[in-house]
Amino acid sequence: MSSKYLIKNPIITEKVTMNSHLGQYAFLVDDSANKSEVKKAVEEIYKVKVEGVNMINVKSKKRRLGRTVGVRPGYKKAIVTLKAGQKLDILPQ
């Protein structure tokens, strides 16, 4: 799979912003992605060196609105740790 379609978008939350000074960034990735593919894709797209990748599979959840029951879809995310001294400019200023 092409790295263009493997990484969907970066995840920007308060927790990810706090971990960015440690060199850790989170990305929403395709459900079929694995660690080595994500590492290659991040290195190719952002021109940085990746030290490690942790994958998290977030399960879907049931949600109610009145008597209507719906489902919030699940997704897969990757926590990417960069080598010391590397930085990504994906966080809003």
C-alpha cells in the first residue's frame, strides 16, 4: 500500500501535544497497516528518522441518543517515537 494512503492524518489532542517534547507523535492509520509500513511511510513523508512505533487498535463503541442506538466506528492509531533531536511540525501554532 502506498504511504500516501497508509497514514490518514495526524491526531492532535492534549495528551499528544504534551508528549511531543519527548518526540512522540500520533497518527490515524489504515486498518491494515503494520509497524514497519508506518515507519517507512513517516520517514518518507516527513523526512525524519523513526526510533519506534506502537500500534493501538481502538474498538468501536455503542452510543445512544434518546432511544436511537448508534455505533461510533473504531480505528487504528500509531504512536511514532522519533530519534533524539528530530521534530515534526504538525501541531497547530
